[in-house]
Amino acid sequence: MKPSEIRNVLEDHEVRPSKSLGQNFLTDENVARWIVEQLEIRPQDCVVEVGPGTGSLTEHAAPLCRKLVLVEFDSRLAEYQKERWAGDPHVEVHHADGASWDPRGLFAEAPVKFLGNLPYSAGGAILQNFLSRPSAVERAVVMLQKEFIDRILATPDDDAFGLLSLRIQKNWIPRALKTIPPEAFHPRPRIDSTVMLLTPRPARELPPYDDRLMDELMRKAFSQRRKQLKKQLPASPPWEGVAASLGLSPSARAEELNLSQWVELARVYDTNPLKDVAQSGDELFDIVDELNQVTGQGTRREIHEGSLRHRAVHMFLVNKHGAVLLQKRSLWKDRQPGKWDSSAAGHLDAGESYEEAAVRELKEELGVSGCGLQKIADFDAGENNGWEFISLYEGRYSGKVRFPAAEVDSVQWFTPEQIQAWVERRPQDFSPAFIPCWNAWLAANRKIILTQIHIMINPDQLSPEQIQSIRTWAEEGLDLNAIQKRLHEDLNIKLTFMDTRFLLQDLDIRIRQPEPEPEAEQPGELPGTMPPPASLLGKTQVTVDEITPPHALMAGKVLFKSGAQGAWDIDRTGRINWDATLGEPTADDLREFETELQSVIRSRMGAM
């Protein structure tokens, strides 16, 4: 975009660049093109750009990628981007804070690349949100003020070295590409900016370590960086011995340790007894026949090398919000390294029952106990699942987890919808046994999903600013219809009429209730005649099909009050889908349809 075009966009949308938001818009078209080139976009890539602003980088990235996701904090510029890309299905625009926008859905969009001319004030939080382990991003190009990039690139002999440096460097290799002068921006900043490339740190370059524990230790140490480390670390093991093993002075401070020393420090203070054990080839398992009857015993190595039938368990943990915990297998595992899997999984030891193994594996892999396991399904052994007879369990748990670094790379809570979209698009990201286990869990949780289909967003996904906006609308006297519209137009949150009501209930926000409309009189039916159309009945009718298609939990037909007709289904993630088959339903039709469908679901639940 030319400088004149950028200024026109700002004027047309009444945007005066905000110093507090760090709004300095790139106006040099050659620089913008060069920055996008460094991202090395391929046709199959999904590109996420945070802070697109007027679109200087966006215009060059959009033609090159399969999908473009724009996350813009300024509501006026978000609206501009929506107008600019209206009708283009490969561009999504989100009015949201890049520091809190939910990036978990990006795993389904891999390969993902990250792009951004980021504000200095929020740059660290944005990078932490998108690039912390586990991350769906495989390459990133960002531009920030030079001083900020210098902090990321700093080493222990530099005053700029600190928590930000280590948080980025432990998972990424940062490299400064070019310094951009102030005259390339409008308005001109007072200092230079730097373009930085981030590529993933090579697999197994560092020994396995607990990423969360290391972050906890670093955060505490750098909160009072002038204090000696020995005063800020756990009492055991004794600091003097630890310092000597790392080649440090007993009086060392946080900024004196390099990345490798911080990794070793995290390993030393990791109390998990299995922190260095990815697997043991000498573990003893039962060997079973095609009927799952024990015929002998063998070591892990013998069973895997001989493709012998044996037993295993998989577990899914579900939290209070209905999210499911998945683990990413460590790169140090001998089978399926780096693949995503159930919350926990493992083999039965010789003589061990399935339930005993499930309890043990949850404790060993996640530090979880007492979560009330329930068996979901059993699977026969076959080549597709590594010749394992598998029992699948589910547990309810919302606490913290702590896992052995050599066995588990990372864990993440996902919504069922996010997992299903991911499985459908990229099954290769998962271990072979995961997908049949996931499908069985979905089938077993059919009733739960149906009763929770209104939870399309939970309050934890909203920023404090978004929640305050919703409260303000309610205080201004907006009714449910108006709030539903404002959620869509102002916050880019698309909810159904019923979903909006449930969200307000979760936030404990009361709204003005519209005056009830008088009910239309219903004509009686004459013997031997067809039922009158919905438009005469004054009520939308929802019916359920006797035969449900394979992809759905429930399906049926709808006869709208206006006379329009349609078909609906609820897919296996709990999402409601519908298509008009005759006529075009009105907004009132759709609201009544949602209400009637909820009533139908509740009545069906009683029969299940």
C-alpha cells in the first residue's frame, strides 16, 4: 500500500494513531514486501498476522497462502479489514487482543506461520501467547522496536538479558534481519525498529526438561534479579552443590546463567522420578493371544520388535468446562515421538489389571490421582494400533498436572470442537491409537455433548475488556437481541440467540427483558385434514429423524413459523448445522428454532 492509501484508510475510519496502542503504521511498500518474503509463505500455509492495521503486510501475504487469519485490537481497523476482505473465504478477521486471543484452533490449520508489526507495549505478551510451548507456529517474522528485539537476542554478558530473552530462546532461535528507520512509518517513531526471524530450536538440541518448571524458576529469580539465586530456589538439593555442578559461583544471580545452565537448573530441581526415563526396553509385559488371553511374558523391546499382542490403556481427562486434555509425546520416545495423544496412555505391566494400569499411568505421566475413572470402550489388537488390546477410560479433573519431561513434551486443554476439526484435517498429527479412542469418546459422550451444545464460548476465553463491554451494553438497557448483534459487530463473536443467553448467565449479567408478544390463536384441526402450516399455527415445529446420519449425533427437519422449511443436524462436536430447503427463514424463525431445538434435546435426554 502506498503512503497516501494508508492515510486515506486512517482518515476514512477516523483513526488517529494512538501512542498508548503503539500504532506506527508501515508506509514503505518495498520494506513491507521484503518482510513478507522472509516468512517464505507456501500455498499450503496458514498465516496469522497480529496487528494488521491498515494492511501494509496483509496485502502482500494474502495472495500467497491457503488461509489468512487477522487479529486486530483496534475496532475501527478490524472493521476496515472485514470490509476489505468481505466475500473472500480464505481471510478471517478477528477483533481481539493478540495477547489473549485463543490460538489453540491453529493446530488444525498447520502448517502455520506468524507475522506481525507488533506494538512495543504488548509485544512480549503477544509472542508468549502464540509461541509458548506447545505452539502451532513453525516460523515467525515480527517487527518491533529495536530495543525490544535487542532484549530477545541478549546473552548473559549483556545488560538487556533477562526473562524475555530466555522465554523466547528456550524454544526458538531468534535472528535480527534488518533495521528499519523511523521514516518508514506513519507517524514516525523516535527510534529504529528491527525485523526478526524466529525458527524452532532443533529437536533434541537441549536435554529433556520441564518447560513449566523452568519458567516458574526463571520468573521467581528475575522478579528480584539483583538477589542471589540461592535465596530464591528450593531448599533441596542444596544450592552449593548445584552451583558447583553448573560451574557457577555460590553468589551467582539470575542474569549470569546462560540458556543451557537454566535448562540444567530446571532438571536438577525437577523432583519427578521419571524425568530422564522416556521408556525402558526391559519393562515386562504380558503377551496375549487373539482372544486377549495371557500366553506368556516379554520385555517391551521383545514385544515391539516381534509385533506381539499385548495390553494398553488410554485415558481422557475432562475439566469443568468440558475441555479435554491432550499430551504431545516427547521427542525422546522410541515410538510416535512428537505425536499428539490421549491425556495419558501406557502398557499394562505383567500381571496388572487394566484399571490398575490406568490409575498408575495417570499418576506417573500427569501426577493425577483420584479423578474417578470410568471405562468408555475396548479395542481389539491390530496392526493399526501396534497390536495392543486397549481399554479407554475417562476421568474428570480440573487441577494442575506435572509430567516427566523425557516422556511428555507438553500438554494442552482443547475443546472437543477444536480436537474434532484438527483430527478431520490433520490425522497425521496423532498417534495411530488416538483417533479410534477419540471417536469412541465422542460416541460415549453423546448425551453430555448434546446437553452442553450451548457452550460455544466460555467466559475464560474473553478478555477483561470484552467482558466489560458486555456489562456496559446491559447497563445501557440493551436487550438480548441487541447484545447478540453487538457481540458480532463489535467483538467478532458469533453466537446464536440461545448461546448469547447462556453466556450472559455464565457472566451473571442481567438484561432488560422485552415485552412478551401476545400468542396467536391456534386454529383447531378438522378430522381427516392435514395439519395447518406453521405460519398458521404461529409456532415453529422441530422433528427428529428416526435414522441419524453417521457424522451426526442427532438430525431432523424444521418447519418455520413463516412457512420456510429446513433440515438440521448436530455434529459430533456438538455444533448445530442447518440448511434451508424451502424459502428463507426470518431472524425470528431462527430464534424460535433454537428455543424449540433445545426443548427437543432436553426431552430426548430423558429417554436416553
